[in-house]
Amino acid sequence: MHSGDTGGLTVKNMRTFFWLARLRNYHAVARRLNVTQPAITSRIGALEDELGVKLFSRGKQSVDLTPEGKDALKLCEQVLQGIDGIVERFSRSPGHLRGAAHIGIVDTVARTWLPSVLNRVQQELPDVALEITNESTLELHALLKAGSLSMCITIQECDDPDVSNSEIGRYGIEWVASPQLIDPGRKYSLEELIRFPLIGYVPHSPPDILLRRYLGKHYASLGNRNTTNSMSTMIWLAEKGIGIAAIPPRAILQQISDNRLAVIQTERLFEPMKFYLSCRERPYSPVVQVIETLVREEAAKFDAIR
């Protein structure tokens, strides 16, 4: 039997059960809930004692739901959603919310309107911790699917049935380079552009696919090409005159103002880069809901500046 404050059909135990079912790893759940692994074991054991069933079949390398566990998970999700709705309905104001939200972002967001989000959280939600992960689109989607993130802002929709996607902005893309590498006063054709060394994206990543569509048949014939999954690295390489890069100018306003980078005038324009907010459907806490609203507001403000 399990005793202490872990016993019974409690919200704490149900949340622990949900996250263990989602992450299938005790260590990952312990990190997310900020508890010890023995505490997780105790909570799951107490829940199983209360329900009279085994929720997990525990192997050496995996933690899998039993058939009873799968049924319990569906009901648990409904209960947690209802509880979060009650908290949201009767909380005095967003400023009294406590908790954490885990957000993933790509470099472009980090270099543009993320500081506005952080400032608002600090001012309006003093007891909310915002944990930021800055990775590529594909890596962020993997983290979101695994349950390590509450939401992410990327340049591609996340293909998971438990995730909702919505477009929150479009940024123009331009070729940029060091003013020492190009003639800022002339307009370049596509044939002239491909003669420059290219600073590109990791092959088959979403921005690389955008680049492939722009270059068409010329993409395969590019000779000198450097690739990276970091826009910050790409910007630094372009500043050093290593090559030309396709970047949203709004992410490098300071570099353009300081004449460290220049936009290349071209005969053909890029299609805009779309940005998507992807959110987990469950569990959807009041903290995550407020943060999502705030993120949407700041993204809309930034997108409105043309």
C-alpha cells in the first residue's frame, strides 16, 4: 500500500500518470514535474491501488500502457481538461497565475519579437516561468510530439494529431551579403547569384526546401556551399564575406543599419516564409492558455509592421 500525500485519485497523481503515459520515461517526467523519480513511482502506485488495475507494463527498456491504462488515460485527459477549465474560470486574474510554460522557437523569432514576449511575461505574469528552447523546426516538432514543449513557433506545421497549428505571420526573405562581396547598387539575375558561394540551410530542412524551390534546377549545380541549422551562424558567416544567404531582413535590421550586411537587389523575389504556432491539445493549463494568447498578440503586432 502507498501512504502519505500521494494516496488516492488526486490531480497530482493523474498529472503524473498523464506525463508518464506521454513521455514513457521516469527521468523525463521527473524533470518536467520537478520531482524525484521515487515520487513518480509512489504516485503511480497509489493511483493503481485506488483503481485496482495496472496502468503500465514495465520492461527493461520501456514503459508501456496496459489496455486498462489506455482507457484510463482517455478519462484522465477529460478530467484534467475540466480541472484546468475550472481554475481558469475562477482565477482572479492572469497576474495571479503560477506555473511554467515550455516554448520552442526558431532563430528568426528569437531575433525579432521574442524579447517582447519575455518582457510582458515578466511584467504581467510574475509567478510564471517561461522556459525557452531555441532549435530547428524539425527538432522542435520532435520535442513537441514527445511532450517536452507546451507549444512551438516554427516555419512548418507539426504533423501530429494531438497538435493544433495556426499561421501567425509571414516574413519576407531576401538575399543578403557583406557589402564588400557584392555591388549593392546593381540588380542580380538568378544566373549571377549562383556564382557566389552560398551559405545555405541543412539539407531537406523546411528553409532548405524553400531555397530549393527558389533556385530550381540551379540548386543541384551549386558548387561552393556551406550549410548550418543556426541563423546566427549564417549571419556571422555572411558578415565575414563567406557567401550570400537567404534571410528575413527583419531579423538583421541592426546589421543592415551598421552596413555589416546589405540586401541584394534581385530580379526574382522569394515567396514569404510562413510561421506557425503549434500547441499541444492536452493537457492545456490556464498558464499555457494565457501564454498562447500573449504569443499571438505579440506575433500579430510584429506581423503588422511592414
